[in-house]
Amino acid sequence: MRAIHLANYFVAGCIASSLLGWVASLHPYAFRAVLCLLAAIACAWGLSWLLDFSLSKLLKISVADLQAILISGLAMLLIGLGVFLCS
């Protein structure tokens, strides 16, 4: 059951990423807004890698689980944007 929940979160993340790409293609101002949002997400993702030990204690999960979440987040972003670019 947990694997199904994780797969659903992964698919939802891919859909959200492709939705952001679609919104960015609608208007230049929307592109700038989505670009700022993606830059903020990239900064938070990078800081999460740098602070993984203290962040794992704060979230009360293991470091390996946090790193798996960060890697899957990057995969969601790449798959979602790849779907946008290929369509």
C-alpha cells in the first residue's frame, strides 16, 4: 500500500511539473513567473542537499529517505518538463 502511495505522489509530481511547463508556454509573463518559481525550488533543493543531516533530524526521517525524496523530486521535474518539451 505504501508503494502505491509513493507511486501516486511521483505521478502527481510529474503532472504538476508538466502543468508548470504548459502554463509557462502560454504567455511571456507566465514564463517569467514559472522560471522564478523553478529557481526558488532549485535553491531549496540545493540547500536540502547541503543540510541533509540537520534536515533529516528536523523531519524525523533517515538521511537515506531524504536523499531518495530529493532524487525522486529531480526525476519528477525532469520527466514533467521532458513531456512538455516533447509535445
